[in-house]
Amino acid sequence: MLDIKLIRENPEEVKKGIKAKGRDIDISAILKLDETKRSLQTEVDSMRQGRHDKTEDREAARKLKEQVKVKEEELDKISQDLNKLLADAPNLPRPDVKVGKDESENEVLKKVGKPPKFDFKARDYMELAKMHDLIDMERAGKISGSRFSYLKNEVALLEFALLQYGLDLMLKNNFIPVIPPVLVGEKAMRAMGYLEHGGEEETYHFEKDNLYLVGTSEQSVGPMHMDEVLNLKDLPKRYVAFSTCFRREAGSYGKDTRGILRVHQFNKLEMVIYTKPEDSDKEHDFILSLEEQLMQGLKLPYQVIKMCSADLGDPAARKYDIETWIPSEGKYRETHSCSTTTDFQSRRLNIKFKDTDGKLKLVHMLNGTVFSERPIIAILENYQQEDGTILIPEILQPYMGGRKVIGK
């Protein structure tokens, strides 16, 4: 949620930022409701004070009590309407984010490593998986439907290896490991900003229990400190969380339906950071550097993308993607992302810290991928050999019991 004070004091700046995200929000309606709310709040406060003044006229006191109740109900209704409008507004892009109309205007910041040139006809990862009994979509389809899979044999081990490799790096950098719940309540999910503008359609919702399955660990780790005041000495507070994630992929009908690139269930290791506002840009660069370190360890070719304004989700103020080379497609595909949400999420979550002057301030929140299952695709394809065997990246071999090859 945006700061109402920011909207009051800089309405044109807010309009410009929202427009850059390709959205149209009625700022004048927000300001009108805000003015009405503040006027009504002053009136209610005055009436409440009148109730506390000594009076011997019981009838007058009774009438005043009824009037206060009516005004309080009116104030509550106005507050709800205002919060609904505020919740509809996205976070503003950071000043350094390029204004662009869609993903075609995202910036390629750099490319690392060279795509492999095979002197044989390369296979795609599903063909390789079938050769070695690594991924079974057909049996998963019988049990669960489309876009589910069984990961088997060396690919199952490869996933655990990636997770442990990533976890080791996070622990070296003082991240706190956590395994969070995968079901969260509506208050927490809504406060994170993932239910507006199609988010509800993307999320699995158990209506009877009013619980949501997370699409990323961030959705359950972010609210962990809801309504708390964090100690200044503990910031930045860095978590690395593992969970199974669930996505309906509602907006991707007919897109990437083959294989495990876009599925309804997958495992993921995720970074979540709470920090002081003045350190949030530095922490964002830090997250990206860790993601790059992980990819360089795997020796996979990748590029770093900086998203333009219109390609940012509602909570994100800036976002980087790492896209890894997929030989069978002849292009880079997203394997990692990292975002700063500034104080957009912490405002509704009410997560604060006390600065050196004793003043309460909202923390800034950031998140980033350590590993999901997508790098498995890149490893299978980039490390394949002419005979169909697949080399295991050297850095992962200790996590796989010393195995060096898949298929021998």
C-alpha cells in the first residue's frame, strides 16, 4: 500500500509512477476520500471529548452517545472505502527504472558465459529425461492432472544438490534458514499485495478455511513479523526459506505446457530481507550478486535483465531477472528474479523498526530466488554429451555422492 501522505504531498509524482506501470488509478478520488475521512475524524474526536465532559443532563448525554456511534460508523465506512482504493494502487517504480510499455523494453545489463556450440544434434531436456527415466509427466497426469511431474533418479538428487548448494552459500552470508507454512490466511496474503489484479486467479484458495497456498516462500515469510517492531541492531534481517510452491498459472493457457518449465507445483529456496530504507538499494544489489555467484558456480551461460516499469508486478519497485541459456529453444529463459518492494508491503503488514532517534519507521522488504527447479532444465541441456549422457556440474558433484555423469 502506498503512503497516503506521499499521495497528498506529491499527487503528480504518484500519478506519473502509476502510469509508468501501465495502470490508471483515480488519485483525485483517493484524495477526496482522504479529506472526508480527516474531517470526519476531527468531528468524531470532538464529539468523543464532549462525552467525557461532565454533564448532569442524562438525556443529552444519551443523544450525544448515539450521535457519536452514527459518526463512528460513517468514519469506519469511509476508512474502508479509502483503504480499498489505496490497495488498488501499485507500488511506484524506483527513479532508476526505465519507463517502458511491456517486456520488450526490458534492459539487458550483461551477459555472462557463452552458449555451448554442439558438434552433434542436441536433444531437449524432456528427450534426455525420457532416455534416463528422470521426469515422468504422464504418470503425474494420471494422478494429478496436467502440469504436474514426478522427478526421479538423478534429477531428484540434482534438485536436492541445488538446494543444498544454495543453502550453503546463504548460511555463509548469515541468512537465517526457515521452513515456513505453505498455507497462509487472507490478511497476510492480501497485505503482501498478491491478491489484486488477477492475483486471486493465480492462487489456490481454500474457501472453507479462507487459506491460500503460497506461490513463493516470500508470501509466508514476509508476514512473519507482521505488527512487530524490529530491533535496529538486527537489521538487515535476512532469511532463506524453503517451501513447496503452488501456482494455478491462470494467465498462461497453452503456454509452456510441455515439461517442467511452468507447472502447478514446484520446490523453491527463496531469500527474504528486512532492512532500513537507506540500505535497501544496497541489499538489492547484494541479492543479485548472490544469484550471480550461484550461476557462475554452475558455469551456466546467463544474462541479467532489469525490468522496465510496465513489466513490474504491483509490489515491486525494481526487479532484476537472471535468464539462463536453454539450447533447445535457442534463447534465455528466466531462472531467478529479485525485487525490492520498498515499504509497500511493510505498510499493510505494519512491520517497523525504531531508529537511533527513537522514531518508528517502516522497514523495506526485498526478495530473491536462490533456486527453483528451472535450473535443472538448463543443466540437462547445457551439459549434455553426444551419447545422451549428462555431465553433472563440478560444484554439485559433492552433493550427489561424487556422481559425475547422468546416464552411465
